[in-house]
Amino acid sequence: MAMADGKVAAMPDQADQNYARRLNTWDAAMIVVGGIIGAGIFLTPSTVAQNTASATELLVLWVIGGLLTLAGVLVYAELGARRPQAGGIYVYLREAFGLLPAFLFGWAMALVNYPGSVAAVATMFAEYLSVALGLPPMVFSKPFAVGAIVFIVGVNLFGIRAGATMQNLFAVLKLAAVALLVVAGLVLAGKHPGLAWAAPSVPQPVSRWAFAGALLPVLFSYGGFHYLNDLAGEVRNPQRVLPRALGLGLVGVVVCYVLANLAYLSGLGMDGLAASSAPAADLMRKLLGERGATLIAVGIACSTFGYCTIAIAGGARVLQTMSADGVFFHAAARIDPRTRAPQVALVVLGLWAIVLTLSGSFAQLLNYSTVGEWLGHIFGIGTIFWYRRYCMDEPVSYRVPLYPLLPVVFMLTVCAVIVASAWHAPRDAGMSLVIIALGVPVYYVWRWIRRRS
């Protein structure tokens, strides 16, 4: 439905282009859990420990990161309840600010960030799987990574129900891996009472800047909470299920993250955690030897594989929605009438992720797209103000509490992340803006082609 100023309305009761609503509350909550928990919690805590002065400060950081993320999640819950359609942030930007800003977000995310993150995490999956199987990663990482992408795309071609079943399985397995770490920490805590709260032998910086620097990797570890909104067009009773699943999923992740960090502290102490490059493997090795390290490698492989299933499914829905709007290949707009899956978009995204995997260029692409991703979150959250002003009479099943405080807090937090990222890597931030700017002529080319077709 067209609007003025190049905007496209997304009516709440729209059929959403023939997607089938087959995801229940459990499926939706597992998508939130699976989209956030990847490899970060198994690796990042050591970086945080290097910049904190005590175990208490470290745990507080993970709680603060979760609360700040919750502010954004609650806003996305209202946005999803207002517009429960495939495409998520793209749809909100399209309706509030117009098709060009929405395209620039989709250009940066669906064509760069999503396939780049799939390539990166699939490669990580392949490396951990190789370690678990006792195979040389240098030889097997790329074949395993490509195989994983092909398998995930193949399953998703059969529809969201097949993809959700696979995702649920791996979400449970990644939760089991976190639970294994917690049990290991409890056992080691009994052998070394007081180790978790022992002060580091070398005092760490305690300035506010050091604390803020430690918060940055924590916030990155909480990223990925928006994937459920990309798949909102396939959630049953979305006005009720989306807010519930987003809230329950994030609270579950916060609990997992805090317990996992407590396990690291109990088994390794602040000194050991800060010195470790692979705290999960070191913790399990300390308890069970090399068998423990192999066991957690399997868990991390499952966790990373599960993330890829969500990124591919969510990214394909964004591509399909863009295509339906005439700003990507028309064929990618097709939804299979039998499986209700965007099969062409899935294949396109999978093939591009495979190209990035084989070329090894995904790491730099991800660095270049980081600022664009966080900018998308700022404007995506900002659409809540537009909806509250121009759709005030629209019936909504859920409204974000403490409005406008929570959206403002989250937007300020994301602004701080962007400034910190640009300060740390100005070249990557600049390239991110260049990639976004390159989308402007591409947008007008697509529109020109569509008008002539």
C-alpha cells in the first residue's frame, strides 16, 4: 500500500505475502536464544575479565549488558506486535522513513552482514567440529563450513517448520553446552572454594573508561536479538507471542551468561579467566582433561551451527521482502506455494555466504558492516516514536513500558557503541559508511529497472 514521500505502508492485518504462521511460543523463544548465543559466551568472557577489577564487577557488567539489551528488546516487542511481518527492521524503516532508508538497511544487512556472519560462524563451526573429530582444521574447515551452509539452506527450503525443528534441536544443544560449563564450575568450586571471588594478582584498571571498554564486548555478545522480528510473518498469534518470546528468550540468555561467567570464575579464577584465550575449553580441560576440551568443542560447534540456521532464515526473509518491493531481483520475491518458503532468496543468500566462505573475505566485510548494523538498530528503534505519533489510534496488544525512557536509553547505548567502534577502528567505520552510501545509486538502478520491466 503506497504512501506519500516514497513510503510503503504495512497494514497490520495484511496476509504478509503468503507466509504461513507455523511458529509457536517455544519456537519463537528458541529463535531469540539461538540468535544471541553463538560462540561469544565461550570466548568473550576472557576479554571482559582483562578490563575489570573483580569478579563482582565482571558479573555486574553482564547483568548491565543484559538490562540495556532488554530495553531494546522490549521496543522491538512493540514494533513486532504492531507489524508482525517478515522483514523486521526493514519493514519498520520502510513505513516510517520511506523505501530508500529501508533499502540502505537491507543493502548493508542482507547483502553484507547476514551472509558475512554466516560465513564467519560457519567457519568457526567447521574449526570446532574438526577439533572434536581430531581432524586438521586447515584441511577440513572450508569443506565443513560449505557443507553446513548447503545443509541449512536445504532444510529451510522445506519451510519454516522444518527449519524451526532443526533450530530448536541445536538451541537445546547449545543450552546443554552452557549447562555443562555451569556444572563443571560447581564441581571445581567445591575443590577450590573462594577461587571465584579471589582478587586478581595484578590489579586491573577501574576507571570509567575501562569499565565502558569492558561493556562493549558484552553488548556484542548480546547481539542477534532482532532475528525473531525478521521471521515475524510466520509466528502464530504474533501480537501475543512476539513480546512474550522476546522477553522470555532474553531473560533466559542473561541467566545463562551470568551462570557461565560464574562457572569460569569458580574454575579458573579472575587471573585464569583473564589469561585464557579459550576459557570454555580451559575450564573443561581442568575438570576432565582433553576429553573435556573435546566435549565442549562439540557444544560450541552445535551452538555456532544453530546460529547459522537463524541468520540464513532471517536474512532470506529480508531479501524476499526487498524483492517484493522492487529493489532486488524479482525472482527472489517468490514464496513457494507448497512449503511457504522464500526458496530463491534462501539459495541466493546461501550461495553468497559460500562465496565469502571460500574467499575468506568475510572477516573484513563483517568489520566494515558493524557500524551499519548498529545504525540500523538506532533508526529501527527510533521508528517507535513515529508509530506512537502517527498510529496512536491503532489497537496494539503490547506497549513498551517506561516509554520514552527505554527507547532513549537503548538508542544512547547504541550511539556509544558506534562511537567506541569508530574510535577503535576508524577505517572500518568509514568503510561501513561507504558501503551504505554505495547503496544509494544501486537503489535508483533497481527502481529504474523495475519501472521498465
